[in-house]
Amino acid sequence: MNIVTLLPFIVLIGAMFLMTRSAKKKQQAAAKMRDDMQPGTGVRTIGGMYATVKEIGDETVLLEVAPGVHAVYAKNAIGAVLDDSEYNRIVHGDEEEDEASDTDTVVPDDASSLTEAADATETEDAAPKADLTKKADAAEAATEGQKDGKTDGETDAK
């Protein structure tokens, strides 16, 4: 056999190897993340629900979705284990200290202050604009409308 005929098969096998390798790494990282869960940590499920871990079993996790409300989920349903600060920021709306110090920015209630500067520059630079319409076409359209008594878009149908 010639090496040229085997080259497409070698490339295909190499691509399959690389794809399965990256998928296997992602699965191992997800399994490690789920194994690192401890009671009291905040999690996000694959459905997007935020909850606190109460108990961890072999294949299941008991989550507290609201105070006093518990639900049993499969470990595979945990999409992410969150840091305490991130969980509190998302669920309770707590601001981080860095974000709290950035309150110097003033946002106006309306957009008029944003457009005033643009309006001022437009009036200063305003030059008479050229009329690009054809005078003959405009005159023809006006006389055509007067001939049959109809303007553009009107019909005889009632």
C-alpha cells in the first residue's frame, strides 16, 4: 500500500484520538469538582438553580434550595461548585468590596445630558446640505398625480 492512500485514515484516527482525549479531560475535571463538594458550599445545577449542599451521598446530593426546602439531586446534575463570595453575590445580592468602592460614577436618569454635547457640535458644524433629488423627476411625479387625481399608492377599489 502507498502512504498517500493511508494518510486520510491516519489523520482521521488522530482527530478522533484528540477529541476523545479532550472530552475525557473535561469529564475528569467535572468528577473532581463534584468530589470536592462539601456540606455548606453553594452550587449551581445544570438546570441553573442555585442551592446549598446539605448532605452528600454516593450518587446523590441533598440540596437546600430555599430555607427549609430540600431536594435530592444526582451528583451529575451539579453544574458548578461556587466560591462562597460568588454564591453570596449571585443569590443574596451581596456586593464585593471592590465593586462597592466604584460608586463614584454618576449615571443620569435620562439621556438628555448625553445628547446635549452631540447636538452642540452638530449645530456648529452644520452646513447647508445639498439637494440630491432630481427636479425633473419630482415635477413629473406631481403632474402624474394630478392627471388621474390619485397620488402614489391609491387605487379605485373600495
